[in-house]
Amino acid sequence: MIEYINKQAAIIEMMDNDIDHTQGTDGREVVQILEDMPAADVTPVVHGRWLSIVSYNNTYKCSECGRLLVDIADGLKMVAKHYPYCHCGAKMDSQGEE
């Protein structure tokens, strides 16, 4: 399983342990410090986009789960503004097709 660490916490930990590349620190020491750090609580981001469905006017579909937004007359830019995330969790930051 992939584990992530907080970059700022890692820097602070290295400084607290006097890890300095100019001092010829042993790489095993650095690895041990990193292994001892707790994993950060992160969730991967799923990126999606709203796709215009040509056969249905004013209807948009999530590229990830297929959720439909119906009767959105203001166009894709307004859809993206009012619906930056789909209910499936996808972050709708990619431009769809108008």
C-alpha cells in the first residue's frame, strides 16, 4: 500500500535530527527517519469533466460516473461553476465540450 508523508513535517523532522547534506549524513539514517514518520491521511483526487450531450439540449454528463445534469440552460461554464464536483467525488476541473 502506498503511504504518503507531509513534506513540511519531513523537513522539520530532518532539521530536528540534524540531517544536513553538507555533513555527509548516511542515507540509511534519512530512510529510517522517513520510515518512522506517520503516514498522512490523503485521498487520491479523481479528475473528471462535464460532457455536453448533443442529443439532449442543456444536459451534461459526468465523464467518470455518467451522472446527468438536466435542463442547465446557462451552458458549460455555468455548470462547471455551480457543480465543481460530481456526487461521485470527481473534481470537475477539466474543460468539457460545449
